Amino acid sequence: MSTTAQLLAEAESTAKTDSKRAESLYKQILSSSSKPSPNEDNQQQAQTVRDQETALVNLGQLYRDQKNAEGLAEVITLSRAFMSSTAKAKTAKLIRTLLDYFNAISNSHKIQMNVLADNIEWAKREKRIFLKHSLETRLASLQLEAQQYKQALTLIDTLLTELRRLDDKMILTEVHLLESRVYRGIGNLAKAKAALTSSRTAANSIYCPPHLQASLDLQSGILHAEDKDYTTAYSYFYEAFENLSTQGEDDGRALGALKYMLLCKVMLNLPEDVTALLSIKLAVKYAQLREVESMRAVARAHQERNLADFEKALKDYKDELSSDPTIRSHLSDLYDALLQQNLLRIVEPYSVIELEYIAECVGQGRQSVETKLSQMILDKVFHGVLDQGRGCLLVFDEPKADNMYGAAINTLEQVGKVVESLYAKTVNIA
């Protein structure tokens, strides 16, 4: 057994009981194996390299479990000496593996972005173009999550120029999809749709992996939902959910797709379908999760047209319903619609009604009720006037259409035609 193998075995055995000792041993392996002894034959050197690779990954896992983002960043930097002597494909896979460990560490976005920027410069110097593109795509994704839209678009534009020249369809698909998500983030739906079309066009010319196809379907569903086409959006979300659930690799994204499906049912005024949807085979394992329960609570409140229950659901499940911008946006629209329905039901029997009474009935502040009523009057949802001096709302009957003006205009048009006809005849006689 080689020295590195002995060190590796000892480090693995002590990793759970003495993390400091394991950390020291892993670093020792990386340090010693970076300079293979001249007395070692090729087989021993190959084993040393494999031991080092294992130590590198294990050390990254150790820092991941300790939530040590700085330590993980240091591992990636220290690994360069090893990666410079390995195949480029293995290097790309190894560095992506180490970067994935950041996902388990909360509040590590800034460190991860610094590490990516540093490694992008290293990849440029080493002329590792494929790795550079992969790292830049990841950096743009992080910038999107951090809502740094301008920086993300600048990086994406540069990436697309290089990728079109290389004709790398796979990464081109990913980057166009990322571009679509960025444009959607800044509210430019036209460009978001154009970018998604470009992504699908690139994907059609290659074998599209299931996880990437699911991402395309999710983005398609989100954009259709923005257009209020919830029926089409639901079909895309279902495809993505089925795809992700079948893979069994990314339960987080599968759960997100299921929440979008439930959202579409609620927005289509079919809250009773939520229970039926959660009884299908693929959805059963998610049915008792808090994220799903949050959508179930919203569906119940909407079905009963109960504004108080709706607000309670938003408060009780704040993290589950507010963390996703798509769900947050559509539930805001649903809340406005529900508030409007409640206000109409309250004011309908009256010709004059106090604003304080309306606010008390819907459980809202007077100012917010006044604002909403003003908007409804301007939108001609109902006819009325706010008398702020008296603190009342005056409700009018819907005015009947007066056709006299239209009839008069029509009569004048006919008279005009007669006059023109008579004038033409007098000209002919003359």
C-alpha cells in the first residue's frame, strides 16, 4: 500500500470523529502527491493521482458538511496544481463537483461568485475554453439569483458570441435559457420569449438531456403563466414535473413544478382540483410537505372566497409562498381579485355606504380600501363616487346606454348621402 493510500485510509476513518485530523491528512496527501517521487513507477504514480483526486473531493465534502465556504474556496484554489496535470474533461468534472458543494452552504453566493471569477481567469490562462464557458454560465446563473441582471446580460452576450462561433449547441441551449430567465426577471417578456425560442431551436438539433428539457418546460410554463394562459402553462409544468419525478435526482425542482401546477389550478378558478391532483401517483410523496400544504391552504381560501383565510395562509406560509417570485406575483394578482370580489359583494345592496364599515367587513385598513375602490371606479368595475368628506361611497345604478346620439349621427350621414346624390343629378342636368 502506498503512503498516500495509507494517509487516505486514515483520513476517511477519522473524518467523522476528528475532522481537524482528517483535514490535515487530506492536505498532506494533496501536498505530497503533487510531486511524485522519481522512484515511483507509472502504476504507483497513477495510484497517487487517484488518491489525490479522492482526497480533494473528500476534503470538499468535509468543508461542505461544516458549512465552511471559505475552506471550500481554498480547496478549489489549491486543486489547480493537480488539475493542470490532468485531462481537461476530468478537470471540468472535478471542479464542477467541488462547486456543487456550495449549494449546501447558505449565504455563500458572494464567495462562490469570487471563486468562479478567479477560476474563469485561470481557465483563460490555461486555454481551457470548455471549462471557461461552463464556469461563466454558472456565474451568470448566480448573478441572476442575486438579481444582478445587468452584469448577467453582459456576461451572457459575450458567451453567446463565443458559443455561436464554436457552434456548441448544448451550452448554447443552456445560455439562451439563462438569457430568457434574466429577461423575465427584468420584466421584458418579449425578449424572454425570443431567448426561449432560440434555446429550443438549439436543443432541437442535439440530444437534449431530461434535466435540461425539464428546465425548458418550466420556463415555457412560467412565460405562459405571465400571459395569463394558465391552461397551457399547466401542461408545461406537468411535463416538467413528470420528467423530474421520473429522474428522481432533483426533488427540489420537481416540488417546484408541482407547486406551479397547483398555482395554475387556483388561478383557473378550479381550487377543487387541487385535492385530486395531489392524489396522483407521482404527487403522493409530496402531498404532506409544508410547501404543498401552503398551496392547499390558498386553494381552500380561494374556494370559499374568504379574504381573511387567504391572508392567514400568506402569513402562516410566508417563506413557502414568498420565496418564489412566480408564485408571489400570481398570488398577489389573486389577492387583488379576491379583494375586489369581496368589495363588490359588500357594496352591491347599498346606494350609500360608509367606508369604515366596508374596511371593517373586509378586515383591511381604510386607506387601502379607498385606494382599491378608486381603482375599481376608474376601471368601471362598478359606478360610484367616493365622498371623502362624509367618509362614504355613493353607488350608482349602471347607466343605460343612450342611443340618441348615435341615431342622430346615422341620420345626418344618410342626409349627407341624399344631398350628394341630388347635387350629382343637378350637375348632369346642367
